[in-house]
Amino acid sequence: MSTTRLRTSLPDLRLIAFFAIVAGAAFSAWFLVLRDPREIAQGRQAMSVAPLDFGEVWAQDALECRVDFANRTADTIEVLDFQTSCRCIRAEPSAFVLPPAGQTRATLTMDLTETDPTQSIREPRQMSVSVLPIIKGRAVGDDRFTITGRVKNPLAFSVPKVEFRDDDYLPTENKYLVRKVAFESAVPLRSATAYAEPPHVDVRAELESETRGVLWMLPNVDLPVDRLDCRVCVALQSTGGESLRSPALPVNGGLIRSVELIPPAASLTPGRLGETRRTTVVFRSRRGDPVSVVSVEPASKETTVQAATHCEIPGALAYNVSHHIMELGAHTTTVDFVLAAGAVKSQRVRFRVSYVGLP
């Protein structure tokens, strides 16, 4: 996390005088002055709107910008919230009250990694974010201001995103197709450490030279999720000792498993309170290997799971899932199965069951 010194020029002589008084406390912050509503009626905005520029910085996930708000009106001002033109910025505090002649400081934290992961490392990108304080009793838009700057990308990936598909499964090798993504660094690197948020994929960074490397990734089969939806980032350590972070590389697609569920989810017949409804789930190996259940973990104590005595699909394994209905209305519960098939000794899959309780 880093804090950048922020400056803005204000041509109004009255503001210059005002800042001369508080300059000692504001050397590293922007000031936004809330003006009298009568000035708004004369075409003056409620806030100073001189460009707020953070300069040129490396992409990072938590650039802190301090903003001091000063109330120049004769009334108490209540800021209810902040609206921004992107999801990359958050304010703390997001709401506050300023008495007449009062002032307070808010910290705007900006995530500068939300960008095209293939963006050039040689040219900084221009960034402009509109911030709108929502002030009680004041027309929306009167107090909008803009934050600008230039963001240097420390690392560029060879692709804009990574996607996995069910047909990527290699049944002859009983493993998952590994994705390989090349990257180039703007600075000489000592190390590169890759990670996924959330950890839907296992990912590793490998340096081929001081400025080039590759990512290796494959799905994390132990997570009970149906879809891959995560971001991969690389923490960089330059040869000069600087810590940097890459832009986020999106990863998505269907979760590839060596065992498929038939059906992938089920809806039970509606039942009255106290009644039990049942469905059957079948596990089948894509390669044809025998499937075994290592453990069963129902999310609800009202759900019971038993091995079926018969399965119509050759080489597959069937389990009966029963749920004792104790709630009115529509609900969903889950059962996690830990399976083994061939070389895959532990694979977690989640079976979702929907039911409706009738009075």
C-alpha cells in the first residue's frame, strides 16, 4: 500500500488565503471546498473542481489519496455517500457531517490493477475517475470532481483472459489441460510469485529471463464450485528491490472434472412439512475408471445420503439423496462428495438440491 502526494491549483484568491491558514496540515492532501449554495446559483459549483492529479505511478491495488473537505457555508453539510464512475475506488469514511466552517479528511483508495492485462508496458495509460459526493438537500451532480493520473503497467500478459472448457479434459492422460501464459516485465525482476483470488486455479510463475516469464495454471479440483471465476495476479520483486504488482488476469469457464454428475443438480417434488423427498445422483468417470466415494458431507442435518443398490449406467456409481422437509417455502441445500477415480484420488464435487415445503 502506498500514499501519493496530491496537489491541485485553485485560482480563487479567497481559497488561496484559506489554504495559507491550513497549509501546515494539508501538505499531502487535496482540498475540496464546499461552497455556499448561492454561489451555485450563480454558476459556481459547490466544490473546487480544479483537476486532482496523482501524477504517474505503478499499477497497484491500494493507492491511497487523502482528500480534505472544508465547509464554507453557513449551514451543516451532510455527505451521505460517494458515487464513482468505476468500481476501482472506495472512500473511508463514506459518510460524514460537517458543521459550518468545519473540515474533515477522507481517504480514497484506488485499485489501479483493473485494466487490460495485455496493455503495453512502455506507455502509461491515462486514468480519469469521476467522484460524486451525495450531499443531503443538494442537487445531484453539483459537487462532482474528477481524479486523473497516469498508470504504468509493470507487466503485460500475452492474452487478455484465460478460459477453461469441458472439452479441454484429456481422458487418455487422466489430467487437466494446463494453461500457459507468457508475460513481459517493464523492469528487471528478481522474483515473480503468482496467486489467484479466489483460489479457483493453482498457478505458478516461472521466470525465463529478468524481463520475461510464463504462468502455468490448472483448475483447483478440490474446491466445491461449479464455475471458474477468479483473477490471477503476479507479485513482482525487481532487482532494485522494488515491490510491484501485475494487472489482474481474468480466469473463467466451466469447472473441468474427471467425474461428471448426472444430473448436476436436482429439484425435489414439493412436500408438506415432515415429509421426505428423494432423488438419485450418478457419478461417472469420463475415462471409464471405477468411481468410489471417499466421504459425504451434507450441508443440512435433514439430508441423508445412501448408496443405491442399482445403477442403470454401466461403470457408474449411484447414490440416493433424501431430504426431510422442515421449512415452508423454496430452499436449496447441498451435499459435497469427495470422489476418487483412476489417478485422481481426491476430488470434491457439490450436488445442489432444491425443495419446496408446503403447509
